Amino acid sequence: MMLNPKALSDLISKRRSIFPNMYNNEPISDNLIWEILGAANWAPNHKKTEPWRFKVYRKDALKRLSIYLSNYYKKHTLNENFSERKYEKTKGKPLRSDCVIAICMQRNLEGILPEWEEIAAVSSAVQNMWLMCTANGIGAYWSSPDAAIKGESFFELNEGERCLGLLYMGKWEEIEIKSDRKSPIEDKVVWIEE
């Protein structure tokens, strides 16, 4: 089966962080969320450990997540560093999203792989999800605040499981976002042929 390489290249180059303040209130269907999650399951992973785990927060659960994240920020920020603006922004991000997915990694308990390989597999799974979001007009943003990384209790993680961040998702009014990189790929590659 031949796929369209140009269409794939265009999709990859259009994937961007689209932040919650850009989301509209249009809901994402459960079926589409399942389709996005299904794309994650095709990520490459060494020894077929499939370490990705996801916790999907929607509706009232977004309020609980909002309270947890903002309270964590308030509790763990020294008075002189505390910003009311950041507190409100932290509180508001889940509430402006239609869906927030906790990105988790379940380590192989026998330790058959180094941790970095499991993290790489989860990252590949998230990239698959992000591309599916892009293809379906869903904005997405991967955030990794301390509240998520250190949120074992809130996220009710299993033994050997850890949270690697949150994927905020929402429909948005697509606008042209500049596509650029600091330098071309040629500046980052060395060809060795002998």
C-alpha cells in the first residue's frame, strides 16, 4: 500500500503546540479521542513492552485537575516567587481544554530495558497522538509541570508507573502558524560514507 509522502510531510511540518487559550468550546467526540489514543498504540517500542499508559480527564474531572494543579503550584512556590498570574493560568488551562490526558509510563518491572528506551517509546506514542490531533483539527500541547511529574498520589499510579506530563487538547480555529526551525537539517547532519 502506497501512502502519500507529501501529505505525510505536510502533516508532520504542521504539528505545533497549540495552547489552551487558543481552544474554542467545541467538544471532541469520544470516538475521536479513542482514535487519537489508538494511534499511540502503534508507536515503536523495544521488546514490545508497550509502556505507554494514559488517564483521560474530561468534564468534571477537569475541575479536579485544575484545583490539584493550582494548589500544587501555590503550595510548592516560595512566597517571593509566587505569581498570581501563573496561579490563575495554571488553574485555567484544564478548564479551557476539552480533554487533558495524563501521559504515563509503566516501567517493565523486570528491568529488561533501560528507562530511556521506555521514555522514548512513550514519546513516540505521544507524537503519534499529536499527529492525529493535527490531522483532525485538534490543538494539543504537552506540558510537564512538577505537579504532573510528582503527582503519583493524584494520578493513582501503579507500581513502576510514572507521569511524564499532560497533553492538553481542544478544538481551535485554525490559523496559519509560521513553520520554522532555528537551522536547516543540513546543519545537524554529518554524512559518513567511508
